[in-house]
Amino acid sequence: MTALRLEHVDKSFGQVKVLHDISLTVEDGEFVVFVGPSGCGKSTLLRVIAGLEDATAGRVSIAGEEVTHVPPAKRGIAMVFQTYALYPHLSVRDNMALGLKQEGAPRATVEAQVAKASHMLSLDDYLKRRPAELSGGQRQRVAIGRAIVRDPKLFLFDEPLSNLDAALRMNTRVEIAALHRTLSASMIYVTHDQIEAMTLADKIVVLRDGRIEQVGAPMDLYNDPANRFVAGFLGSPAMNFLERSVAGLPEGVTLGIRPEYLRPAPTGRIGGTVTHVERLGSDTNLLVETSQGERLTLRMFGQDQTPVGAPVTLDWDDADAFFFDATGRRLTGADQPSVPAA
Amino acid sequence: MATARDSTRTAIAAHAVLILYTLIALFPVFVIVINSFKTRRAIFREPLALPDADSFSLVGYETVLRQGDFFLYFQNSMIVTVASLFFILLFGAMAAFALAEYRFRFNTLMGLYLALGIMIPIRIGTVAILEMMVGTGLVNTLWALILVYTAQGLPLAVFILSAFMKGVSDDLKNAGRIDGLSEYKIFFRLVLPLVRPAMATVAVFNMIPIWNDLWFPLILAPAEETKTLTLGSQVFIGQFVTDWNAVLSALSLAILPVMALYVVFSRQLIRGITSGAVK
Ligand SMILES: Nc1ncnc2c1ncn2[C@@H]1O[C@H](COP(=O)(O)OP(=O)(O)OP(=O)(O)O)[C@@H](O)[C@H]1O
Ligand SMILES: [Mg+2]
């Protein structure tokens, strides 16, 4: 069964069209992440799925039922918001219980569900507190608890971690992954953080300007991006794109090469100067300006003593290179130009 | 060290300014209250002296209480003020919620139209209002005053409240929608508690002019049984003689209920500010 099916969904605000012909399926139990730069329409798409915005055109089905015109509370979804959105005047317990109470569930069921969720998220000690008396991380757990209590067919997360600090973000990320395994529920997760996307997703949906650029498993997108946008969006540090620095590259073609696939070599095909060095302990990132004035990043494992200002020549394996045409489309197979060795 | 001393010094300066301002603001009230307890002669001889054994007199209060229906006037003023505030807050908040929350055609135009009332004094329409009240048979009822004051207060209420409601987190309202709260519950249970400070502000802004108004009671409800306190007190102010004892006593009494209302609203104000919204 499919947890969610979107068919040709459009969304406009007045004259401005923010979602263009979105078609997508989410399988049962799948963890799907929407990524894309700010303003690309991720939240809007999530809100269309939740029913908080009406789609201008197209159909939305959840768990096999068409819900295009069904109000949010009846769609069998639960949502976790970036700002937590807890009810300030209710205790943690009542925050979690409200949805079920509104559905008219029997008291015993409500109690049992709240107890289950609070146990799962270690919130037992805080049930009587008001949200104002909790830390940011605890609030976000309550918000997640509120979603779990409703036992939804589909979980929706809108950037749930972006208000947390780095350490807490990592912990909560692991917790959400564990939750997904325990509940084996279908989840949609919106983020603009590609690390969250890579680490959590079964399937990533890359969005740009309200269009789907590519859909696939994290490693498939990483190793086989359909276009320059996807190639540049996933991966940190981002992929290097070179047009002028490599001899023999046809006019209008861009060479894409990930920072970890570049290496210093005495007879490399790129020459340049080190402009900055970032030593992270486990890795070393060299920022290089090529002799043609393009900037690139080189990532080396372990520690490296190259000083700033040193001249370098770099090379790569042909199998690791990507080529894109002027429109950003990836060139594959016979379309790929070959770059002669130096 | 230096900063600690500096901050004490600023605190002292700030308090000095505030205390001075309080004294200036309270001075007229103080003069009214002390003189209401003095004989007529003492009022004119030494207006700033406190009442002593010689000059103490309750004659003003006696006149006020003897003067027919002073309690009725009191009650009328109270009913008009509280009912008007209730309707201003209720309808103002509802209109503000619609303007702030829903996208519909002419939303902005509607907001501007409602705000227009802030700039046009309602008294310009007195003749038309009087004709309307006569036409509907509401002259000499408290409803006439309540309706007029509600109309008078709504523009500013809508303006202030819609600005505050736009600040209430969309996520919170959406969470309510997903949990199955109706739009009414979202309005009453989620949004109103969060804009309580703004409601208190609107209430305080509207309360004093309504309580003190002489114009509309005089024109729309001058009958004995609908007189408000301000209008009722006018009997003591004559063209040739004014019973100052009675005027001062009536004014002193009139302060009490407004103060009570103010205390209620200001507590709301403070509670609203301290509880705050949760991010
Ligand atoms: N209510 C609205 N009225 C008009 N335009 C809107 C509305 N909501 C969103 N938009 C527009 O739709 C586009 C997509 O917004 P959306 O919030 O979905 O972006 P996003 O991908 O979630 O971005 P972010 O990562 O910053 O949260 C933006 O250009 C935004 O200006
Ligand atoms: Mg967003």
C-alpha cells in the first residue's frame, strides 16, 4: 500500500505559482525527506499534504483514500513544527492528549497512548509542566509525542531540528531515526540541511523553485545526480564546478568533481595556489584558486601540513568526474567529453 | 564595579522621574478627594490643606446620596461601560482575527475601511445617530449608549488587535487545526489568551472616555432612569451657584469603579506579558 500519493499537484498564491506539477508516492513505512534551498516550496508542499493549504490543482491521497478536500484533522496525519507550536496554556500531558480528545477517543485509550508516547520519549517526569517550563529539546520531544499519540498514518515533520543547537540536533536526529524503526511508520521530513537528509532518508526528494529535481535513495543521488543542481546541493563541502581551469574541456561544458576525489599530483590537470586551509583533525580542507581564477575545495583525509600560498597541482580519476551542459543537465555515456591527461 | 554603581544610579534617576510624574498625575485627584471632606468655607480658604477637626465635613456626600438616584446613575454608568467594553473586545477581536488570519478578496480594503473610524470623530454623526435612535425607539435606553460606544471603540480595537493577532504563530493555529479544533476554538482558546495584553490595552483606552462622556448621555439618554454618573453630577453645577461639596464628592465616588476596572485589566495586562507565548 502507498502511504501517500500526489498527482500533478499545483499550488498558487494569487498570481504566484509556488508548486509546479508535483507527482510523488511514499510507500508504507518509508522515510522520505524533502530538501531544497530556502523558499523552494518544501513547507508549502507539506502543508498541502496536511490539508492546511488547498492544492490549486491535482489530487492528494493518503493510505489509499483521496483526501484532496478533507480537512486536516480527518486526514490521519500528525505534524511536528519547527517552532514546536505547543499550546502554552496546557500541560505537557494535555498538549499530547488534545488531538485524541477532540476525536472523541475513550479516556482509557487517551491515557494509554499518552503514557506510551511519554515513555518512548522519556517525558514521564514532565507531564504536569507547562511548555514554558521546558528546554528547547524537551519541547521538541513533546511536539513529537503529540504526533505519536495520534497514531497517524503519516507523520509530517517541518524542519523539526532547526531551532536546536548542534549537539542536541544530532541526538534528536538519532532519536527520530530510532522512532521510525520502532513505529515503522511512514514519515515525511522537510529540511534544508543535507546532512539530515542523507542520514535519515530512505528516499530523498530534491526540490527547486517548486519543482521536483530528482527523487532517489541518498547514495543514488550522491553518486548519480541528474543535474548540476542536485550534484551541488548534496555533499559537504559541495562539489567543485570548473569551466575554464581544465584544458580540453569543450565550450559550455562544466566539469564537476567532489572535493574528496581530488588529489595533489605532480602532473595534475589543474594548477593553482592554496588560499586557505581548514584543519578539522580527521580531515583537511584546502581552498585552492586555480591559475584561471576559479575556486575549488580539496578534501584530504587525515592531517596535512600544506601551508597557505603553496602552489599545487591536482588530479582526479576519470570515473569520478561528472559533466554538465550549459543548461545544467548531466552528460552521460557517449555525450561525455574526455579530458586528456596532462 | 563601575557598571554596578552606574546601574544603581540609572535606577534611582528613573525612579525619581517616575515618582515625580506620579505625584504630578495624582495631585488633582488628591485635591479633589481631600476637598470633598471639607466644609465649603474651608475649600475656598485653604484648598490645599488637609481636613482637620474644624473643617471636616461630610455634607457633600450627604447631598450626593440624598440627591435621588445616585446609585442608579452609578449602576447605569457601570452597565454602559462594561457592556460597551465587552462588545468592543468581542467584535473587535473577531473582526481582527478574520482580517489577520484569512485570505479573502478586499481583505486590505476592509482593514482600511475599518481603520477609517479612528480618524473621523463619531460626534460628527450625532444628528444622524439621534434620528436613528428615535427611529428605532432606543432613545432613553442604555442600549443607545452601548451601541454608540461600541461603534466608537471598534476601529481602534480592530486596528490594534489585528496587528497583534498577525504576530500569533501560524504553526500554533495549524497545530490546532490538525488536532481537530474548530476555528472558533482556535480563536477563543488559542489566540485570545495570547493577545490578552493587547485586549487589556484596548479596554483601558476605551474605558475612560466612555465613563467620562457627557455628550451622548445628554443627547441620547437624558431621562432620569438612564442618566449616567457624569450626567447626574451636572445637577450640582448650576449656571449661577455650584454646590462644590457635592461636585467634589460625586467626582471622588466616580473614581472608585474606574479604578476597580483598571486594576482588573492591568492585572490581565501583566499576566499576559509574563506568561508569554511559547516558541
Ligand atoms: N501564504 C503565502 N502567501 C504568498 N506566498 C507564500 C505564502 N506562503 C509561502 N509563500 C511563498 O511560497 C514560496 C515557498 O515557500 P515555503 O515556505 O514553502 O518555502 P520553504 O521551502 O519551506 O523555505 P524555508 O526553507 O525557508 O522554510 C516562497 O517563495 C514564499 O514566499
Ligand atoms: Mg519552510
